[in-house]
Amino acid sequence: MAGIRLAHGIWVLVADGEKALFLRNEGDAEYPNLEVVRELRDENPPTREQGTDKPGRYFDAGMPNKSSFEETDWHRIEKERFAEEVADQLYHLAHKGRFEKIVLVAPPAVLGALRKALHKEVDRRVAGEVPKTLTNHAVYEIEKVLTRE
């Protein structure tokens, strides 16, 4: 996060595939005071609890054997869908003028899915990215991690 300052009023999105915290810095760059503006949660059980059917099978060309298709990873698909939902929320908030700058904090895979789903209006407001999982940290711990970065 080199070069990113948590100036007064900057927003920070801390997300993973199941939870998103929208935070606003009520402090300043030297002494940030992040406050929760909004929280989103998504129920995303493991794939074994979501899928009910076995993977389909097909005949190999010229072979008497059957092969199976790879099992669908419903858990990963739901994480990507949740990233799209978060990006949609960010668009609506940006369109209403709720934030000017935002820092995105998420695991690399979620950050990538989020990046793909961001609207141009939100994308130009991104002040930085931190590829970390911080959703299960207390807000004061998030402040510490971001000020050390």
C-alpha cells in the first residue's frame, strides 16, 4: 500500500467472498478512525453442501470408456457472484456521491473478481489495493494493518 494515505473521509472496503465491510475514515491520515458505514454478508456453504448431483458423464470418442465432467465449484461461483454484488453496491454509493476515494482490501482472488466487476465510475475512485484477508479482524486491527502497510 505504499503511497496510500488514509485521508479524512476516504472509504475502505474490506471484503472476502462472504463478507464486506464498508468503512469511512473519520480521523486523519496520521490517526485513522475507521467507522463501519455498511456491512454485507452472504451465506456460502462449501460446495459439498451446495451441489446435489454427481458430475455428468460422457463417452470418449472412439473409446468404450466413460469419463466424467469436473465437478462444479459452487463455493467459488458464489464468491464471484458476491464480488459482483459488492461492486454493484459500490457503484450505487459512488453514483450518489457518498465517497470520492476508496481503498480495496481483499484476498487476491476476490480482489481480481471485484476488479473485473467494478464500474468505471468506481474504478477511477480507487486510491489503492491491499491483497489481504482482514474481514475477521476488529476495526482497530484493520486500522493498524493499513497504517503499517
